[in-house]
Amino acid sequence: MLNNPGASSSHAVKNGDVHPLSGIRVLAFTHYAAGPIAAQYLGSLGADVIKIEAPAGDYQRSGIKEPTAAADAPSPYFLGMNRNQRSLSIDLKNPEMQVIIRDLISRADVILENFRPGVLDRMGLGSAALLAERPELVYCSIAAYDPAGPSRNKPGQDLIIQALSGIASLGGSADGPPVPAGAYIVDTYTASQAVIGIQAALRQRDQTGRGQWVRVDMMSCALHLLASESSYALNAQKQASRGRNGISHSHQPAPYGIYSTRDGAIALVAHPAALPDVAAVLDLSDRINPLAEGKGAWTNRDQIACILSDRLRQLTSDDALARLAPTGILQAPVRSIDQALADPDVASELVRDVEHSYGGRYRVTLEPLKLSGSPLVFDRPAPDLGEHSVQVLLEAGVDEDRINALIASGAVRIADSLAGQE
């Protein structure tokens, strides 16, 4: 029989520790970003998360990595979004695996999926079918648009949703094209909303004994990210406008924005009352003070920003920040991701080194949540494809001979590193 890696089916209880989701089993039919990030968070909260993958694996395993990386090298994206999960790699279209997956579902507390609407329904694994069979199940669907709404079948992705929601319209200079956020902010925020919804549904199940369908979509989440901007548009009947200096909020006065310096860029945020002090330390009083009178910090923000831009380009970032420090305004250098991650105030708790036979040595960032009584779980790196197939199937009561036959037929895949082990 092939080796059964891992002595325990769950990392929920370790050394006597009990975590918020200890004892909760999640079947994660997830790929790309939002689904895996949500599944990973649930695992970090102590749930036993089983990632269900086709024999070809999640696209993110190899889809985004350095062009010079080896063909079999794992993607950093996958390594950073799939820890604290076990990988069961099976062919869901195989009739025999349909029987086994339904048995696994009968033992699960949560189904998490981010396939296109209708994909799991066609396999008899949709929310309506499974909740009818098991009313106590919590079934969470993540999609680009509301899975029960009129746009449910439209495709979507982070950049597309940024464009359609209005997020992208707020970035960049008024003289240039809109600039979207450089991070997958909609995917990550959507994943967080899914985790909140799942925990709320589990809490209600504790009280009523009944589960429910939790729906989370990227478009709604993107608009929720725009809560303050949406309120401004809805109530002031005015769209937030971009300034020529990249000031994206029409209700933010100068000098709010990002300014280039001789060797980088800095961010400035100040109350209009501080503008005279800012002008003074930069030797710009005669040019800025007349523009800042009354409501000038709002109405003349572009002119003020342009004057500041010309001056700050003559200074290094350190020099500019040192001159502005006595004014008491909020200011910071624009750092690269590498610089931010090297900050000891951040890295000491957020960045973790990982040693794993699948990914080798790599580093990941943890979830930001801090719980004084139950630190987040971190004892399972991102799994190799099919790394836990044998373990999970044994737990489901499938005997060894049958598992070996399923592996031989291609209905079940195990990690290459396990193949041939006795």
C-alpha cells in the first residue's frame, strides 16, 4: 500500500490547543485566488480543510511564476494561498468518485466553492441539492457576481471587477488613463467576506441546528470597498474626481496625494490648516498661501499640488520628509513590497519561513488576525497535488485495494513523491 502521509486527519487540536474552528471539516472546491484564500483562512482558524482538485490540479500551481523557473517548480502564488489544507486529487466526473465524494460531503460541516455557477449543480453537488439532503450544511459559493442574481453567468476577474465597480476610475492622474490597484484587492476582500459569512452561518447553526447557503460575490464586495465613495456619490450626487496629481477623492483637500521626489516618492495627508506650515518649510508661502485661503485647499487643489510637485522633485525623499516633519502632517515614503516586508515591526509576526519537500524553502505572509486565546494555526504548508489523497480516502472508509485500483485507473491522483512507495 502507498504510504499514508500524516498521522492525523486534522490539525485542529495540537498539543492541547483548541482553535476557533476546531472540529469543523471543510471541503474546498476552490481554484485561482478568492476561494483558496478563504479556505486557507479557515484552515488557519483551525478547520480541517480538504482541497478537492482535479488530477490536473489547481491552475495556480503553475500558472503564475517566473519564466525562468523549472517546469515542475511550484508557483509562489499557490504556496502563499493554500497552506493549512490537505489535497485530495480526484476525477469528479468518474461515477465511482461521485459515490466517494458524496460520502465525504456527509461528514463535512462546510462546502466552499468558487467554480462558475452551474458547474457543481451539473454534478449534483450544487447548494440546492446538498442543502436539501443535509439542511445542517453550510454551503458557501464565491463568484464574480451574485450566484443567485441576473448576472450570475457573466465571467469576472479582479481587474474586470475593479473596472466595472468604479475602483479603477479613482486611480491615476486626471491627465491619464485610470489606474487599477496593483494588488488583487477584490479577491482578498471577497475571501475575507466569505470567511465572515461561514463563521456567522456556523454560529447560527449552533443555535438552530440548520445551515444555509452563503453567497459572496466580487462585484458586491468591490462596491462595499467603496462604501465611503459610494455614499458620497449617492448623497452628494457627485462623482469623486481624479486630480492631475493623482488625488483621487474630490472631498480630500491638497496636499493629499503621492508626490515624486528626486529619488522616489512620498505620501502626504494634511488638514488644510497645516498648508501654511507646509508651504513655509518648502519656501512656497508666497505661491501657496493665496491659493489656500477659504476653501482653496479643495477648489485649488490641483494648482497647489502642481506647485508642491515641482518643489518636491528637487528634493530627495529623506530631505523632503525631514523638512516636513516639524509641521506634524502625516507623511511616509512610498516603499516597495520588499521594503515593507523587511520592516521589523511587520515581519516579526507576519512573515514565516517554510521548509517543505514540495515547495522547498520559501516564505509566506500570514493572515492579519490576532487572537490572544488561540493563535492562528500554521502547521501545514501548501500541499503537493494529491499529497493527502490516500489519507483522506482511508478516513472515508475506502479500503487499500480499492484506493490502489482508483490510482491505477487515473480516478485518483497522488503526489509524485509518493508514487511507488510501499
